[in-house]
Amino acid sequence: REEVRRDQGIKGDTTVMIVIANLIPYKGHSDLIQAAKEVVNRFPGAIFLLVGEDRGIQKELEQRVANCGIGKSVRFLGRQDDVPKLLAASDISILPSHEEGFSNIILESMAAGLPVVATDVGGNGEAVLDGITGWLIPPKDPGALAEKIIDLLRDPSKAKEWGRGGRERVTRMFTVKRMVAAHMELYETR
């Protein structure tokens, strides 16, 4: 945690939110930037790390960040190969997608002990227990996104507790062994 934060120039006590999603319109980065403005107004030291390959919208997103006056609070890290280290350096994981299948990054975030704020699309609701391991919000709602991030920033002990609960949930429900057993059970019932 400390090594990655040092490499990124982030002070030890800074709250770090991470979004791991390629820069594609349906991943909701524009909503995140609107929410980040509100979050940074209340928590000026907060940092948002945006990790993902540019699929043609990064310049537009960077301009939105500049227009919102939060350039020091939002960092575009591009494609990264060592996501577990970045998760270890973070405090909250965010997935603001407008659509999803079943998001592996939510499970990876929960396995890293992070509370998750995600849109209630696709399989996100199967992974995140709303109000227990994170928050589920409607897609395309920057106000709700900001509200739930702020909620976790106001109550760091709740954020840590939800992170622990998420890690336990992943260990109990989403390991390879558990999924293989569930598939075998399904095949055997047919």
C-alpha cells in the first residue's frame, strides 16, 4: 500500500477511490467526474484513480475534469498490469457503468477488502450486498454516486467493516472451488 502510494505521490492519510474500467462511454466515467466534483468539494484531499485503457474518450474526460476544477484530484493511469497493488493502495472501489455483465473487478475489489459503490446493472447486485458490502445506485445518476461515496468517506469505520464483509463474501461465494461445485450441482440436477 505505502509503496504504491509513494510511487503515485499520494500521502499516507489520503482517501483514494479507484475506478478500474476501460475508458468507454458506457462505463460511466462522465457520471463519475460529475460525482467527483461534489465529493472533492466536501473532501478536498480525496483522490480518484482512473485505471483503464483509453478507447477514444480520455481527452474529453480530461477536459471535463479541468472544467470542473478537480484536476489535482483525478488521475488517469491508463492500462495497468498490477491491479492488485492499486487496489491495495485504495480505500473505495467504484464502478459507475451504465451496463455490465458480471463484473470481475467488483469481486477483485471485494477480495482486496474494499467497499464498493456500483451501479445496479447486470450482475453487480449478485456480488454487492447493498448496504452491507457496498452501495448499489441507479445508473446515470451522478448525484446518487456522490452521495454514496460521501457516505463512506464520512464513516471510515463502516467502509472498513463493509470491506471486510466483502472479502468474506468473495471467499465464501465466489472462489473457483465454490463455482465449480455450483456448476457440478447444476449439471447433476439435469
